[in-house]
Amino acid sequence: MAVTVVLSYPMQCGYPGPGPVVVTFPSQERLPKRIPASAVLVGGHPAGAVSVSGRSVQVNWTSTKPQVMCDVIAEGALKLVFGRAAGLGNPLRVGGYTVRATKGIVAFSAPFTIQAA
């Protein structure tokens, strides 16, 4: 299963800032003990490092700050894609769940639903 997480927050000139992002999955989500960095894309590029601790996955990346930055601060989006090679598995039971993420002091949460086939 592939999972896409999109975090929307104020960015200067679309620059997402340095990592990490910590994504916390519900306890019912099936997580591997290890996720290869190549299995996670950050803004379309492979993650620099990925570590799993309990229900949380920390995603780091190398993000070079532009040498010249504009003064525009506007809502931007940081997209993380956990590909099939990440080894994530949906909860086995039908129901509503919440995935959470943090980037620095900013916290995010989003519900998702597993339905019967």
C-alpha cells in the first residue's frame, strides 16, 4: 500500500525548510521495523533518512535553502509519499483512524476511513 501525506503550512517562497517530519500512524496501522529511505519521497525526491520508532516514522531530507529568498510568505505544501516498498499496511478492521504529523512546532492531523470491500 502507498500512503501520501501532504502538509500545508506557511512557507517563505515555497521553501519547506529543513526536516525532519515525524508521521505518527494509528496503533492499528501495520508498520515495518525499518523503512528504506528510497521508499519515501519528499517533494518528489528520495528521503535522506527514515527511522521507525514504535508508531512514529521520522523522515529527514537534505533541503538546500535557496541563496536568494524572496519576501513572500504564503501557504505551501510539502508532500511525502510512502511507496509500496515502505511496507505499510492498512488496519485490518473497518473504521475511522487518524494519522498525525509534526514538523518542528507545527502539528497536523487527518482522518481516514477503512471500508469493507
